Amino acid sequence: MQLPPALCARLAAGPGAAEPLPVERDPAAGAAPFRFVARPVRFPREHEFFEDGDVQRHLYLQEVLMQVADAPEKPRVPAFACQVAGCCQVFDALDDYEHHYHALHGNVCSFCKRAFPSGHLLDAHILEWHDALFQILSERQDMVGEVCIAAEAIPSGDGLRVLPQLSGARGQGQGYLSTLGSPVRGAWWWGRARGQREVMPSPCQYQCLVEGCTEKFKTSRDRKDHMVRMHLYPADFRFDKPKKSRSPASAEVPGDSGERSEGEAMEICSEPVAASPAPAGERRTYSHRIPSTICFGQGAARGFKSNKKKTKQC
Amino acid sequence: MWSRRQGRLRPTVCGVEELRRRRREQEAALRKARREQQLVSKRLLREDVPEEAGEGCVAAILGEAEVQQFLRQAQRGTEEKEREGALVSLRRGLQHPETQQTFIQLEGSMRTLVGLLTSNQALLQLEAARCLHELSHSEHSTIAEACLPATSYLLTYLSGHSPDFIELCLYTLGNLIVESEAVRRQLLPQGIVPALAACIQSPHVAVLEALGYALSQLLQAKEAPEKIIPPASASSSILASTLPQHMLQMLQPGPKLNPGVAVEFAWCLHYIICSQVSNPLLIGHGALSTLGLLLLDLAGAVQRTEDAGLELLACPVLRCLSNLLTEAAVETVGGQMQLRDERVVAALFILLQFFFQKQPSLLPEGLWLLNNLTANSPSFCTSLLSLDLIEPLLQLLPVSNVVSVMVLTVLCNVAEKGPAYCQRLWPGSLLPALLHTLAFSDTEVVGQSLELLHLLFLYQPEAVQVFLQQSGLQALERHQEEAQLQDRVYALQQIALQG
């Protein structure tokens, strides 16, 4: 097949459209028995027209058997240790070290040293395990937990408006809010201090852990139910362990080998109620946020009493 | 881009004839599968460990006891190297289908493997993932489906940061996706589409190629046009996600264009477009102009190098353009065709020549685009004439019947526009070529030749005399008994005799 020499030059030159020759159709052109009509053609997915190209594509997929590394083998270097404090792993290949670093030190909780596969899961963990306000709000769930308000309404230092009286309807998502005077810090808005007997608002704050799903739930159990039912996740998904009190020094990482993890999940928290996995600094913050005049529930103690219930429910 | 190497389990010495024979067998098997709409292919990632003479290079089949032992060692070994070594041995054994069967039949084996996959030892994680990958490559659905407990973790790890690991997870997922609808029914609610949409922002070329592969497998699924592609499918929808825009970005020509990545995403785009779900949406994202520019780039690349792999990219690009050109949206945007650049025709012919030399089976696809460009476009028809492309087109006639019909159709597209066009087709090689195709036995070729002759006689009456002088009537008589051709043969005979 010989192409005119000027064709390559035309390709290299700038864009442009040919000035079309005049179109002048004679009605006899389409007269029977002749039936030609100029028309663009479309072929659907499974059309046999695509057979040859599809076969070529699949030959390519099947023949590509080996990974082509830029270097024929992993470059070896003199053995070196991971520089992260507390890690004593030694490596002699940079690729191995890179994977180790990303897997174990990339998304690490600074409170309890647990490593997570992604920033998303780490964020959820920090919120659910180490955020004092989250702890308070989720404890509310066990006592009243009637109406959910959007998680965005929870303050982190900002003011919050709350409904003085709620109808007690169950539900998720946006609730009804009205102003209660000037914005207040922390959890002062519970209203109990004002002597009102009311249903305490409880936010839905357990976010679904599946990428792309924005659903939020009142309790971690509801969230797990959702993940199992809607997302077909395993009931023992290793990055959704319920919170239990453990000392940070144990440095447990979620998802140890199967048997070990199961053993841990079944462990009943036996540490004293007042013990907290959070570092001392956080406890002080916790104390500042909740004035002693506020009491959640009649005679309820502060702490992680609710954890025991949750653990048992697992 | 991947280059081709021999399989690890094949004998190292293999004659050229043997290779050709295997390739022919492979091709025949693929054709059969295609006709039965069972075309499934998987990719296998294996590290190319240099084989050492004197050692057992080929992995042995593992028995139940050995599999159990390796699993136990990997799970409970005290030394990390020992644990890793056990998994490596397991992985090598899993190259064999027999070992794979043994593995999945062993109680608790997958649970243990998943535990190792999610362990806090990074290298154990990697080896466990490689074991899963071997299993995912199996041709037996029971084995691939046995990997289902791991999918939520594979998806979770796509948001991680280790490119090698993510690449491995993606290829494993891609292999599992193509396995069965049952697998996809799990992966879709598990959020595979949002996970891929998040992962496509990775800067790593290997990750992007793997992602393209996984996505192409998802889009190839039978139920994709109803359940995966349309925007209304909510969380599992491809078109509702940011994937289409990113895909088009991967196809933009320029220094960042990576051929291996582009091939995968071009095929993804083809599966979406030929499903004809919501092509105006893609046109709105600039698909036509991106693909048109890519076509120009391909033609340039073809001229510069002898790389035979370019047809792997050219094929889906041609298909996407051809199908998109049939959309009404092409005309309405701005009131004119988005694709008007004459260089597209020049590029297409350069590619046709390339196909003619390297891959003649792709000529019909190129000519399909030419038909769709010229059918309703006086401008492109004029380009064919002004760029002297009629002669090269006629040179393709002898290739095959399918190609002949398409060449004649394109010529009809030009001729039907009227006398100004037919004058430019005359004199020249057209009439001799037509007399030649009238001698073909294929009814469709002859039929299209008759249509073209009719247009030529109508708009260029001088052609009739020359036709008669060159024994045209005898050429026509040959077909006057053929049912599908009779009427037209007779009509032309009348015109010729009256002329």
C-alpha cells in the first residue's frame, strides 16, 4: 500500500478542514433497485466484527507472563535497619523496606501505635478510640440514644446549638436544632444542667469504613451490621475491632494471625473502669471539657463501663 | 509496558515452529471462546527469579501435609525469615493447579492466608498476597471463588501507599473480577468502584496499568451495561464516578503518555462506549478530541518506530472514535462535528498502511472509522480526494472480501455526494478496479460494486462508454442469475445500453 509522499507532511502540519466540494444529489441515486445510503455504522459489544481485535487483546493479556522490572533483579544493598523508633527490622533491599515502611509506619496511631492500611481507617480509629468527645457522645447512646444529629454538628471547640426538647423519634441523619443562647464549649449543651428532663441528642458518628460510603451510625454495632449486610464485609473485619481498654505499651496491631486476633476480640476488659488508654494529656482535656456539675445519666460513672457491654456483644 | 517472556514452567528450549504452533492453538481457543461469548483472560505476575543450574528450577506439586506444614510455619514460626521462607515455598507450590486444589480443600487454609495477608509483618503480607495472586489466576472457578474472603482486604489495601503491594492487589482483583458474576456481586457492594476511583490518582505507572487492567475486566462483564456502567447504579456506577475523566487524562498525548497504561484505559473506554449507555456524557468530557489527538500521535509513532505493540492501542482507539461518531451529540455540540481536523484522515491512512504490513486483521476496524468519518461529511470526502487517497484505498481491495466491501462503501460515500465528487474519481483506477471486483464471487462485494457503478454512471456519464469498451456488460452478465443481484444488474445493463 503506497501512500502519497505529501501525506506525512500533512500530518505534521497544523489542524485544518478541507473546504468541501459542493454536494448535489440526484434523487435517482437512491431509487430502487439501488439501495445505498451513506450512514455511520455502530457495532455493539458482542458483535462478531470485533472478533479479531478482541482475540489480539486477549493474546496480549495471556502472553504477558513476567513482570519486567527496570532492573532484572531486586537491587541489594548492605543490610540496614529501619530508623523508626522501636522497630528493629533489618533489610537488604530497598523495595522490601519501602513496603515495610508503608505497611507499618505509614498510617500509625500516635496514641496506641496501631498501624492501619490507609489514612481513612487511621482517622476513623483515632476518632473512635482516642477522641474524648466522641467517647462521651457514644456513651450517651447506651443511655438514651434516640435521635441522631449530623456528625458535623458536633463541636470541636466550636459552639453547638441543641434542641431543648426532642420528640424521641428514632432516626439518622439531620435532626432538628435550635439555638439555646450563646454557643457553648464542649458538652455543656446537654441541657441537664438546666434541670430539664429531656431526651439527650446523640449523634451518628460511626462512619462506614468502606471507601466511598458516607453512611454514619449511632453505634459501632450498627455500623458493623451495615458493613456486613450492605457491603458484604466479613463480620470479623480486622480493621473494625471494637474498642477495649489496653495499655498502649502492648503495641497490638490489628489483624495478627487469625487465631491470635480472635483470642483478643473475645477478651473481656478486666482493667479498672477509670483506666484509659489515652495518654495523660488527653485525660486532662477530658476533665476540662466536662464540668463536675454535669452528670450523664443518674449515677452513671465516667469511664469505659460501656466498653464491657460492647465487648460482650461482639 | 510489559514485554513478553516465556512462562516459567515451560521448557527453556523451544523451537520457533513450536512457538508458532502454540500461538495458533492459543488463538484458535480464543476465537472459539469469543464466539461462545466466554472470552476470559487473566494476568499473572511472577517475579522472574533467575534459574540456577543444578537446582530444582521448576516448582514441585505440594501434598496436603506439606501445605499444612508451610502454613503452620508461616503462622507460628519464630524466625521471621523462616516464616517468609515457608510462604515462598507455598507460593511456588501454588503455581500448580494440583496444589491449588489441595490448598482450598484444606480446612482453615484461606483463613490462615487472610490472617497472614493482614498481619503486621510487611514481607509476610506481600508473600501472602502473592499466594492469593497465584490462586486468583486459576482457570477453575472454585479456586478463584475460594479467594473471596480476602477481597475486602484487597480493596482496603488499595488506599495504602506501597505501590508494589497495590499493584499485586489490583492484578489479583482483576483476575477475580473476570471469574464469575458471583464474585462481582460481592465486589460491587464492597465498594470496588470507589476504591478504584480513589486509586487512579496514584502517580505510579505500574499501579495505573494494573488498575486499568482490573477496570477493563470489570467493564467486560456481561452485566456491565446494566449494572456497572450506568450513572443510575449509584455507588457501583462507573459513569457516576470520576473514573471517565481520569481515563481520558491517561489517554492524552504528550510526554506523560505511557503506552502500557494507555492500552488498558483505551480498552476500558471501548467497553463503556460500545455498551452505548451514556456516550453523550463522554463526548461532553472531550472524548472525541482526546481520542482524535491520540490517533494523530499514534500515526506519528508508527512512522518513527517499528514497535509492533502499537496496534494494541490503535485498535480500541479506532473503535471508540467510530462508535462515538454515531452519536447524535456529535452533531449538536456547537452545531457542528467536533472532529473536523483533516489530519485525522491522514493519520488513519498511515495506520491503515501499518495494519496492511503488520496486522491485516485490523484493516476492517480502520476502514470502519473511515466510513463513519466520510458518511455524512463532505469535508472529509473532499480530503480523501485532495490528499490523493483514492489510489491507496483501491490497493486494499484484494486483501479480503470484508475489506473490499468496506473500501467500496467508503467510495460510495464519496460518490453519492454528487457530480463534483465523481468528477474527481474519474478517470483513474476506479473503473478498472470495479471491473475487477465484478469478477469476485462474493455477493456482497459484487453488490457494493454495482451500487458504486450506479452512482458513477449517474454523476459521471462518460464512464458508461468506457465501461462498455472494457467488456463491462460481460462482467455484469456473470451475475444476472444471482437473486440478490439480479435487479441491480438488469438496471445497470439498461443504463449502459441506453447510454
